Amino acid sequence: MPARSPVIVDLKFIPREVEEALKGAFPDREVINLADPAHKSRDLSGIDYAVVWKSDPDLFSRAPDLKVVFSGGAGVDHVLTLPGLPDVPLVRFVDRSLTMRMSEWVVLQCLLHLRQHRAYETRARAHLWEDLSQPEAADVTVGVMGLGVLGQDAIRKLSVMGFRTIGWSRSKKSIDGVECFSGDELDAFLAKTDFLVGLLPLTPETKGIFNATLFSRLSRKGPFGAPVFINGGRGGSQVEVDILAALQSGVLGGASLDVFEREPLAKDSPFWEMDTVYVTPHVAASSDVRALFSHAEHQIGRLESGQPLQHLVDRKVGY
Ligand code: NDP
Ligand code: OXD
């Protein structure tokens, strides 16, 4: 039997977590973890597989013979822009735990806004016992942009919480109990949306899509009047000066942002301080590193036994 190709690991995750997860991963092949200084000038030619997240720009010139590239996350924008990316299959990370985490984050943000949590935190700090008029989830329509793996799971869980849910995607979807819009039906979707959730990949088409014009088309008929914007997709899809202006002028009533145009978010960004804004540091659905390696191992097993790879990225559309 021919020797099994090693796997290159180039992940800008928490190094200790990667090391821990590598114990027992890929049991029948060598793993070259590029975070280990011992591999700094290692010859990477002849190697078939790489698992990458925010790789060094010289990875593909160092490893010219890759047959498959695995993204360390569900999004692949960071891989597609790497210099010298070879024309080989690119597999993204689709995983139960990642999906669960994103839905937890989305449901949490919708509930924080629904239950006016910031207002109660402020009152609690002032030892103020005061109730606010409280709508219920069924009074709010959550519109999810992006009905892929994450968007559809988030919708299911929002529905369980009682929110009315609608969705928008590139191709038309049919989801029980959910009004689905596609492509040029965006305005009709926005007009019904009280809380807007972004779960889109970053592509040339979605760059800057969350902008002043889009915010101005959201519903103002919800129980709080002004709509709320929640983005767990990619920061490149949002125009932050427009979000700020919309929050300041009341076009938006609040926001939850996990992703930003530039990460980490600048220390002097006004978003940190705004009462109506929840900021999280791109952690809505961090990859479970052990699950990532099992997924890559499983896909390599499929390929080497003649089965097709799953979760392939369509390079033409960018996700
Ligand atoms: P999928 O590829 O499964 O779904 C993407 C969805 O977006 C699809 O419904 C797709 O439409 C839709 N879409 C793409 N382009 C357009 C467009 N131009 N117009 C309308 N709809 C469009 O991705 P996932 O659900 O797995 O992940 C979504 C994104 O979430 C990732 O790409 C990543 O950027 C982000 N993410 C963020 C994380 C975080 O921690 N903040 C963690 C994980 C992911 P169609 O169904 O027609 O193809
Ligand atoms: C991802 C992410 O794309 O964590 O998986 O952002």
C-alpha cells in the first residue's frame, strides 16, 4: 500500500486547543502543524492535504502539490483570497456543533433585543425597579438573510421560541412554516422584517449589502418601531459607517455584531460603548478543533476510497 500523504495544519486558532485536538487526530498519517517552529523550513512538496484558517500567504508556494484544501471554518472568503490558491477542491467545515453554536448566538441576540435586556441592565445598575411594556416573540418577525446550513437551523430554533420567521437566499427555498424570498424579492422580504439576521457568506455579491439603503427598507411596524440588525455572517457584508449613522438617527433601534469590516474591532470604535449595541469578537460559532479534524479525516477517507468529497465550495459563486 502506498504511504499515506501527511496533512498540513495551518490554523490561526488558539495554539493549545490545536495541539490538544491533534492528539489522536489523523492516526494513520503524519501531521505537520505549521505552528510548530520545527516545521518552519520543512519541505512541503508532495503533500496532498492542508487544513487552513488564515494561513500564511506563502503556504501554497511552499506546498505546491496539494490535492484538497480544507477550510478551518464554514466561511471560505479567507481561503479564496490567499495568493496562489491551487485549482483543487476546497472543502468547507460543516459541523453539528458549529451549527448549534451559531443558532445559540442568534437566538440569544434576538431574545436580548426582544426582552430589552440592555434597558434592564441599565436600570439594575441604578437600582431602579421599573417594568417596560413587553411584547412577545410572536409579535416580532425575524428575517434571516442566508438560508444555508446556519440560516435554516437558526430559523428552526427561532420558530421554537415563538418568533415569526422569514428568509431570503439566492435560490428559492421551501421551508415548512417559513415564508421564503429569493434574489430580487429582497425589498418585499425587508418590508416584513423587524429583526434582521445576517448569515451570508462574503462574496462579491454580498460585499457591503448591509448598508443605509437596505436598513431604510426594513419594517418599522414591529413592536419597537425601529428594526434591529444582527450580523453573524461576515463583517465585509456590512457598511459600518451606515450602521452607526442608522443607530444614531433611529433608522435602526439596535444591533448585535459578531463580525466587523476590520478584526479585531478598533479599541476606539463607538460600537463598544453604544447602549443599543451588543459586540462579540467573532465567536458566534467558533470551530470545535477536534470536530474539524474528524471532518477532514472523514473526507480524506471518502476520497481515498473513491467516494465524492462533501461540502465543496463553488468557486464561481464564492461559497
Ligand atoms: P451556506 O453556504 O450553507 O449558506 C449560505 C446561504 O447564503 C445560502 O442560503 C445562499 O443561498 C445564501 N447566499 C449566498 N450568496 C447570496 C446572495 N448573493 N444573495 C442571496 N443569498 C445568498 O453557509 P453557512 O450557512 O454554513 O454559513 C454562512 C456564513 O456564516 C459563512 O459563509 C460564514 O461567513 C459565516 N460564519 C460565521 C461564523 C461566526 O462565528 N461569526 C461561524 C461560521 C460561519 P443559496 O441557498 O441559494 O445557495
Ligand atoms: C467560520 C467562522 O467561517 O468561524 O466558521 O467565521
